[in-house]
Amino acid sequence: MRDLRDVLRSALAAVLLVVTTGAVTAQGDAEHRLQPLETVTVNVGKWDSVEEQYTGWPDLGGEYRIGSGGRLALPMTGEIEAAGMTTTELSNEIAGRLASRMGLSGQVEASVSILEFRPVYVVGGVQQPGAYPYTPGLSALQAIGLAGGMRSSGTTFLRSERSALSTMGEYRVLELSLLRQLATVARLQAELNDAEQIDTPEEVANAPMGDELMRREREIMEAREASLESSLSQLDEIENLLEERITRLEEQLKLRARQLELAQEELESASQLVERGLSVESRRNSLERLVADQEVRRLELETAKLNAEQSLSEVGRDRADLINERRRELVESIRNTRSDVEETRVKMQTQASLYAESLQYGDGFVQMDGTAAPVLTVTRETAEGSEQIDVDRTSTLHPGDVLEVTLPGPSGVSMPAATLPSDVTAPDSGSSSLPANPGRIGPLESGLSMRGPDSAATQ
């Protein structure tokens, strides 16, 4: 039977290993290291060696996004430095933490798969510069296709208008990020106050995506509350079992004390009879052994009761630690997210100023007659820092790569391409014409309002 269990456990581990790495290995990137802003799917469960079956814990799993600092926050495990790990390493870390936390060494199984990679960024001489979802095996030519293809060599934007487009896209990304952060703060505050509903911030309520953002936060809140209630319920069950065991031990101690009392009385009577020669010495010896045995059994029961009382005290301490740790995490998350909100507002104000400045130069288009092939350059983040690589159309990109397409000028001189920041997303497609008033930041033609950090921008 034990051999069969070992085989089943080995098979289960193999299946989980395939699930953990399948999303990456099948896509040709088995050694992919997780990066900030990537989304992963986590599955957690326990192998029951008695029942010989695997039980999943959906409340501890789900879809999670690695933060900009490289940390991944999960229920019951806290924050994990996920950036730089493989999915297998992260699976082992999650399983180890849960096993240690729940006292189930070697029984907890976890699997991690990548749901969404970091986007790739295409900038320079393309129709729609910006960020695009990464799929394993994505080539430079495919990324250019996602960006609408290269601009015609006959016409190109002046650098000033190109900068205005880039700034507009960056502002929109910051605006969406701000709304998400405000919704997250509202959800964290509701959790901290043990509120049943999340108060929707006014800025989020007025945004077109406000309902969707708040719905997502409510789902997260419900999942976290279910996980907490499940953990507290397990502690309650353990506490009830220990209290019942202590009660039974107390009853056994009373019975054992009565048996010991009777044995001592019988020993005393036998001793008197032996001294008077009315009984044999062996009878007294037998009763002495009986009394000693009763005392040993009484001490064993007292020790078992003390152990049960100690375990009961530890359960109460675990409950308090669980609640206190949750509140500490909530307070820290609120503080960090509010700091991100202020940082985003400052960035929005900066982008608004850059947008106004970029419109002060140039008046539209410039004709170009160059026919040379475009120059493709990839900027890639490595452990040693940023690295620039010259690539061709068939080169494979990595998550987070910035592909820069440079169109040569009429005399062979390349036109410089604007470089987008690492967190920009693709701007909406549409007309390339921008407001002509360089001295004032007004609403863009797309309907986006450029506003400073003291007032939220709504789309």
C-alpha cells in the first residue's frame, strides 16, 4: 500500500510540475524568470495520504499580478519576492510557506503558470507606437504588425508632434493607473474597517471603466474574506477538539484519582495484616506495585492534559497572529498604494506640461524621400542592466523588450525615434492631428482631459 501511495504522490508531483511550467515550456521559454507586472495563475491543494486523493483549495489560489517592485502578495503566505524566480521556484516557495503556516509539512502542493507576460513596446517609425501583449515566440516583424506597420517612408511626423502623441498616450496610461490605484485604496480601506461594501471614490464613479474596476476589487475582497473565514473556521474546529479532549482528560483524572485512593486504602489494610501475621508479604508487594502503576498513569494523564492546554493556547495565539498580520498587511498596502497615487498624479502633471511644450514646435509634416531599410534596435533589461541589441525582422522578442524602429532620412541619416517609458500602453488609434494651442492644455480631441495632480482626470 505504501508503494502505491509513493507512486501516486510522484505522479501528482509530475502533473503539477507540468502545469507549473507548461505555459512557459510549451511556448519555448522554459527558463523564463518572472518579472514585475506579469500576471500568474496559482493553484494550491493538499495530498491526503489517508484518503489517497488530492483536494484543491481554490480560496488560496487564483490570478495574481506581480507588483512593480517584484513582489507577489498571496493569502496566508504574505509577500514573496517573485521577480527573478521561475514558476517552479515560486511554486515551491508558496507550498513551503503554506505547509509551514498550516503545519502540513510535505502535504501542500502548489502550481504556478504565467497568464500574462509583460508587454513589449514598439516605438519609432510605426503607425501606432505603444505597448502590446507579449506572446512567446513573438518576432520583431510581428510586433511591428501589431503596431500597424511602419510609416510610409515618404511622410513622417516632426519630432515635436511625435512627442505630443507619445505624451498623450503616457497620460492616458497614467490616468487609468490612477483610477485602478484609487479603487484599490477603497477596497483596502473597506477590508481594514470590516465593511461589507466598498465606497466607490467619486473619480472612479465618474470614469467609463469605474464599474468594471470596482467589480474587480469587490471580487478580490470577497476572495480574501472567504480565505480569512476559512482559516478562522479551521482554527475554531481545532480549538473545539482540544477543549473536548481536555474535558475528557479531566474526567479520566478524577477516575484515576479514585482508583489510586482505593488502591492505597487496600495497601494500608494489607500492610496491617502482614504485620500481625495474618497475610503474606507477596500480597502487600502486589498492592504496592498496583499503587505505583496508578500513580504513573495519573501522571501520564496530567501530562496529556498539559499538552492539550498548551496546544489550545497556541491556537488562540495563531488566531490573534492571523488577524494582526492581516491588519498589518492592509495598513502597509494602503500606505504604499496612496504613495503610488500621489506619484501618479505628479507624473500626470509632468506629462501635461510636456504635452503643451511639444506643441510649441513644428506645424505638421515633413516630406521624406529615403528608401533605405529601417533600423531595428531592441532595448532589453538584464541582470546587469539595460542592453541594446541590433536585430532583424525574424528576431524573437522577450517580455518587456522595447523595439525601436528607426526610419532612415533622405541622405541616409536616420531620424531619431522617441522612446517610451517602461510603463506606457498603446494609445488609441485615430487621427494624428493634435490641438494647435501650444500655450494652454485643453481637452484632447479624443475626449481626454489633461488635469493636474490636485484633480483627477476622467476619460
